[in-house]
Amino acid sequence: MQTIFITGATDGIGKFAAIDLAAKNKEATVIIHGRNKTKVNEVIAAIKRDSDNEHMEGYVADFSSLNEVRQLADDVLSNHSSINILINNAGAGFAAPRYGKDGFETRFTVNYLAPFLLTNLLLPAIKKAAPSRIVNVSSAGQSAINFDDVMLEKDFDGVTAYTQSKLALIMFTFDLAEQLKNNNVTVNALHPGTYLDTNMVNEAGIKPLGTAQSGADAEVYLATSEDLKNVTGKYFNVKKEAKAHTQAYDAEARKKLKELTLKLTGLS
């Protein structure tokens, strides 16, 4: 029986992806994560109803706190020794507060440090379930990381904070894919669509250009398509392979980012 874990799955793209994956395989255990326990429970009930899948679990963590991410990993691993699919969907947008619970820039923490830490902590279970997949939800909005001011303390801008965090996630994707190439685990990054109808987009005051369901369709495609069973270390624009920002292909920049990340997450 498969185990599927989707972060940030109490609304928008993540919620629709959870419904679709639960319906697609009614014997699979689908784990969802959110920040609010009441909402997590409400969404679990809704997904059970809409998917006719009773194997649902929910966990709560604020990804602006790396300690909560560590606890989340511990809680999931205490109940699951193998994970077939991990979708790192949770994210913070332009309008998020500047700093998170750890004092780090919020978007860099939620969009990059948290999934980096969570994925690494869950790796033993993911490798055990091989063939397995990791899908990192990034964005077409990407900007180069300034290693002299990663937290943008000198010149803060919410859009730049968001776009550099999403590039960092792609850089992690490429490194992890290389690390796991002999473990039958694929790792790919995804831009689910531009300005989809999600809370993040609406809170930023941007008029949606597409539906959350279309973004979920792209996530489910990367997570389940037989066409991609041997594809790893790639960046997709919706369902098509695409080129990421040039810095993502800079091995020295990726090395520098990884060293910094290991230090910030305490994994070094």
C-alpha cells in the first residue's frame, strides 16, 4: 500500500492534489500537512467524502519554524517507515511577514529551508519505499541568490525574497537527484502554473489567470505519470520540461547554497 505525503494541503493546489491522489488509489494512505489543526481535520473529512478514500492522516506544523519541521518529520516517521511520494507543496508568497519564528526571512525558510530539512529527515523512509518520487513545487519566478545577503537584510523586497527561495528549491532538486540517482528515487521541480487561483495569489491582490485544479493536475502528473518514472533532476513548467534560471546549473553556486543550508538547518 502506497503512502503519499503532501505539505501545504489544506487549500488550493495541495488540497486538490490530495483529493485526486486519494481518489486515484483508494488503498493509498494520503498524509496532508497544514498550519491549523481545525482546518486540517476539516480538509481530511472533505477529502474522505470527495475521494471515497478512508486512509487519510493529518499533521500540523508552521514551516517558518524549523523545530516544528523536525517534529513533523518525527511524527510522520513514527507512523510510517516508508513513503512512496513526497510533494513539497507548502509555500509562502509575496505578502508573508518578513521574518518567521526562527528569525530567518520567511519565504526563504518556508519555501526552501523547510522542505530541504523535511526531505532530508524523511529520506530513509523515501529510499525504503523505492521506486519513489519527490516533487518540489517551485515557480517560474526565479532570481539569483545573493550569497552576501541571503536574508535580504540590506535591501528587502518580498518579490525578490520569493523568487530567490524558489530558485534555491530548484538547486536543491538538482543536487538531491544526483545524490539519489542510484537509489531508484526521482526528484523533480515544478512550476504549477502562473497566478493560479490560490490564497497566496489572492492575498497578494493579483487577479488569477488559472485554476488551482490545473496546478494540482501538474503535481499529480509529476508524482504518478509512467512517462516520468525514470526522469529525475529536471525542472518542469507545468507538464513540460523547461530551463530554470542559469544559477541553478552553476555547480559552485549549488555547493555554496548547500553548505549554507546545512549550517542553517543544523544538518551539517
